[in-house]
Amino acid sequence: MIEVIDMTKRYGAKTAVDDVSFTVQSGKVTGFLGPNGAGKSTTMRVIMGLDAASSGRALIHGKPYSALSSPLTTVGALLDAKGVHKGRSARNHLLALAATHRIPRSRVEEVIGLTGLESVAGKRVGGFSLGMGQRLGIAAALLGDPEILILDEPVNGLDPEGVVWVRNLARSFAAEGRTVFLSSHLMSEVAQTADHVVVIGRGRIIADAPLDTILNGVTRHGVRVRSPRMGELAAALVRRGWQVSPLPDGAGQVVGATSEQVGEAAAQDGFTLYELTPQATTLEEAYMELTHDSIEYRTAATQEGDAR
């Protein structure tokens, strides 16, 4: 288990993380989300003892990382895949790490196979692609067969097969009762992987809840409906107090009613329906709503959307 307790981290006059508290529980995959500059990487670095908190604490199984007797077998982390000696081969990099904890060479070969690095294990890391660098970073994180995995953007640069592999890896780790804490900008991946989500913005926690709770708390619920008399149907639904927005393919998005209510209303008014589909809220929609006031840098398109 990871505990972050009243943690603040300042760099000079800038407060990167401001009085943050949350718990990453065992047996679950916890997704860590937030806009660029929100404090995600800083929080992970403090947890791993790479940066010291200005105040508060970050604990792993009740201890700071620096107090762990066997760090590599307790926590496996991927924070910066580029932080590797470029002149070493992948195998030698892993062997050097293994030597610090008396991990046998057989385990090095095992994680090389597990991460799909067999064909490049003898090559220098400096020539690796981004995806291969990520695989090596994950191999290093897995080397000590740790109880806890901390992964910062683990699927960055991976092909689709690699993305699915990381997803399955995280879920299998959690299923074994271990702790998985990962950040990602790919909302679809977090939605398919995480059980719990922590959202940070401008250095403060915005949300800390199970994934289902996050999704159910968003106001953008709706029903997709399509009819040969779409204009008339839309007017009839609006008269009932519901919002109807046209969709590019000629269908309509109804907000404020369930699919059952829309279907009953259409039947009462004699409308034929070609489609009636409840629209599940996506994690991307939930994230955009939660972080709306916490995004430091916006594109022109985002700003135009806000204006609308």
C-alpha cells in the first residue's frame, strides 16, 4: 500500500504539489490522471524518494522509500525510461540492477522474455526505439518481482500489442493482491485498466474515487436516438423539458431522460425509432469536466469549445 499524507512539494516560489493526501490500495489498479504540469510526476518522484517533500509524507507499507530494506523487491518503478546508460546492452543493464539485490541471472532472462526483449537484449540501449526503451523500463520494474508497481506513462511509444500487454500485466498484478499505481494520458486505457482513479489538477486532488463513481458523477449522461421524423421527435422531446442536440449522422443526443423515458415518449406520440441507445459516460468526458478549471495550457480548439 502507498500512502501520501498532507504532502506539499515546492520548487522555489512554485508549489508543484499542494497538501495532497490519498491512498493506493493493494489488490487494485489505481489510475493517476491530471493535465500537464498538474503534479503527477512530482508526486511519483516523492513517493520513490527521488525528491524530498517540502512537508508531509509519502509512505510505502508504512515507511519512506529510503527506509525499505529491499527496495527493488518491494517497489518496481518506471518513471523515466531514458534514465539508462546508453552504452550498455539491455541485458547488462538488468544484470547490474540485479546485482544490487542478489537477484539471479535466471530472473534477468525471465523478464527479458516477459517483456519481449529477446531479440535486442544484447544490443546497446542507445539505439533503442521509444517502445523498446519502455519495455526495458518495465523489465527493470519487474526484475525484483515486486509487491508494488509504479508506472508513469507505461504505454508511451508501445504498439497496440504492447498496450494490451501492459493492461493485462497491471490487472494480473492487482488480481494477485499487489499494488499498481499508474499514470497515463490515454483515457481509454485507464478506463479499461483501473479500478480506482485519483485526479490531480494544479497540484491539488480533484477526485479520489472508484472508477464507476467517477463516471456516474459526471453530468453528461444522454441517450442517442434516431428516427425518420427526427426533427418532429426532437421538438416533442424538448416540449417534455429534455435537451436534444443534433448529431452529425442525423441522430439526436437527448440529455435529461433515460432511454426508457425517450422510448415511451416516442411511442405515445407515434414516432418510429430506428435507434435508441443509452450513452455511457466515458472517462475522457469525466476527466475533461473534472479538470476544466485546472488545465494550465489550452489549445485554440479547446478554448473555442469552452466558449460554445
